[in-house]
Amino acid sequence: MDAPAVFTDADFYQQSFDPREYLKEFYGLSDSQGRANTFLMQNLRSLVKMFSLDGLRGDTLIDIGCGPTIYQLLSACERFQQIIALDYMDQNRRELQKWLGNEAGAFDWRAVVKYVCELEGDREKWAEKEEKLRGKVKQVLKCDVTKANPTDPVSLPPADCLLSTLCLEAACKDLATFRSALRNIAALLKPGGHLVMLTVLRETYYAFNKQVFSCLHLERNAVVEAVEAAGFDVKFSEVQPYEPGDVRTDCEGVLSLVACKRASITG
Ligand code: SAH
């Protein structure tokens, strides 16, 4: 499989990205043949680790490019009082709302929630965690990371933490756009606040439901440099290699990164 000839933009997402199929394909703990979803499990472990670092707590966390998923918020919700979830796509925000509202037909995240509870020390707390998360997500809003104010026309008060998983590399067609998107989202954060990211490395496409989506090919250093240039000091970064042989993507690894926003931009 090859990457799309033209980088798939936000409108392509809006037209072609089916949230239910995305969830079915990538967010079960095991696939239809019973093989473990190591990509997801590694990412959950990284999130547990990052959200247990010192200083990662506060009032408000903004999740940027949340998609239809909640896995990225399961450890975050233990450390922050309220969560605002942002995504470009209407269907993704709707799918997330379904789970938050406990609506019939919402995706079943229980196995994933149990796995995270087990990592955090008590598998039996899964129902409590689900309720905690449902209570903490206060708003689900549209955003476009390529805009100077991603939530335009809404202006959000600066948050204590930004979280973004697998979004900027899907939303940005080149490194210049990626770097500017990081500056755009940095404006949503208080000085001294933290940025927590999961970013796929050296990936050019991912596919599901007979649709292929572009991904910006990124090296670890390019991400670290872009984060620093957007006004952050990187506090933690770690790469988990991704085993080759997955026909759905050419991803080679996932970078976990935590950075702290400097008081003034010097980079
Ligand atoms: N965070 C989720 C979803 C990642 S999929 C996860 O970890 O699985 C990539 C997401 O980026 C999609 O939800 C898509 O709607 C969003 N996206 C694409 N272009 C965007 C843009 N310009 N601004 C904000 N979000 C965008």
C-alpha cells in the first residue's frame, strides 16, 4: 500500500473518516483473531507513565484532535478536574458524546478501561473511572489546529495541560504546518503548563475501511525541535518501536513526549 498522492486534508476527514470503523479497527484490546493490540497497549502504558510524572496535575486539560476515542483520557482524568475535548470532525465529536452520555450504541471501552485500571493498580475500579471521566468532560468543541486560534470563534481560557494523540501528524501536510500547528495549540496553554503527546514516527499512511489517510513522516528529532521552537522545554521523551508487518500502516514507532511551556517564547 502507498500513501495517498495528495495529503488527505480536514475536509477529506469530514467526508471519509468513519468513526465506528476506526474504533473497530484500532481500539479493541485484541483483534478478530485474538491477537493483542500491542499498539494500543503500549500507548496506554505510555499515558499511565506520563500522567504519573511530577507536576502533571491541575484544573483544566484540553485534548486536541480527540477523535472518537477516550483511551487517551483514562489516566489524564485522575489528575485534572475538568476536560475540554476538541476535534475538527462533527462525526467524531458526536461519537464521543454518545459514550459520554452513556447512549445506546456507544462504543464499548470497558476492556480498555479495565486494562488501564489494572496498570494503575486496581482493575475493579473500572466503573468508577468511567463515571469519573464522564463527569469531567465539560465541553466537546470544534477545532482546527491550522488556525491561529484553533477554537475560533470560541476563545478558551488558557489550560493547565494540553494532550494530543495521533492528531498533528494526521492534520499537517508538511513540517512547516506541523510547527505552526504546535504554536497555535501552545497559545491554549498557560505558561508553566504541560503538553503531553503521542506521535507516530516515520508513518506516511494508515488505512481502515478501504480508505487510506495521509500521515506526516516525522523523525523524533523533528518533533522535539518543533516542540522546543513552539516555546516548550521537553521534560520526557521515549520511543516505543512498532513491529513491522502491519498491512494497515507503515508506522515505525510512537514517540511519547511531555514538555513544559516556557514563561516567554525564546526559541
Ligand atoms: N486522538 C484520536 C484520533 C486521532 S485520528 C486517537 O488517538 O485515536 C486524527 C484526528 O485528527 C481525527 O479525529 C481528525 O478529525 C483530526 N483532525 C484532522 N485534521 C484536523 C485539524 N485540522 N484540526 C483538528 N483536528 C483535525
